[in-house]
Amino acid sequence: MENADFGNLRDWGNVLEKMEELSKAGKLGDYQSELVRVLRYNDNWRLREAALEALPGVKRPGAALINEVFTIMMREDLYCDVRILAADALGKTLRKSSKTDRHGSGEADDAVGKVLEGMKHLLDDPQPPILHKALRESVNRILNG
């Protein structure tokens, strides 16, 4: 249950500290809607990248969080490095959640299927080679653990 938020995202130093503190305490998963808000915030690349880097530490990521990271990976108007971070985060997160949440969770299966389909689409399209490499590594992580 979320009992606080990250506050004003323009005050990004405090937001980064709060994310780091929650991540170290293993409680970042309790603030998934705030992570989605950070990922949607287009005015600070540091916040977005920090949220993507912290994602693998989120236990049982919800559909909204996975969908937002997926959206970042698919956005061709964003710079390549953030799309690579998103692909990497999805590979690490879905590998973990697919092993721990396979007790019949249709939501987890749907998320994995959607992400793999999107990654395949990006691999079939002309993209920077470094993005293709990250996508292939993430697909391998998701499928093979």
C-alpha cells in the first residue's frame, strides 16, 4: 500500500534519493504507481533512467509498470540508450517474475507475450545494432532465465 509519493518531480534530487532509499530497503515495489509517474515524466532523463535501472529490484511488477517500460522501449522518438535500458530492465524483470509468478498468473503470461512480440517486431525492423544486441540478450534472458 502506497502511503507517500515521490513529490514534485522537478525536485529530482529528492526523488532520486527516495527511489534509492526504497530500493535498498526492498520496498520499491510498494510504489509502482509512482515509478510509472516517473517513467512518464518527459522532462528529466535522470529520473527515467534511475527508475529503469531500479526496475529489476521491484518484486512482482504490475501490468501498468511493465506496460510503461515496454512503451519506452518501443518509442522511436526517444534516444537509443533509454530504449536499451528499458529492454534490459524488461529482460531482467520478466525473467525473474516469470519464474516466481508462474502459479497460473495470466497477467504475467500476457506481459511476457506482449514484450516478446514487441521485441521481435523491433528486431525485424531496422534499428541501431546496439539496440538489436540488447533486445536479443533480453529475449534470451526472458526465455532461458
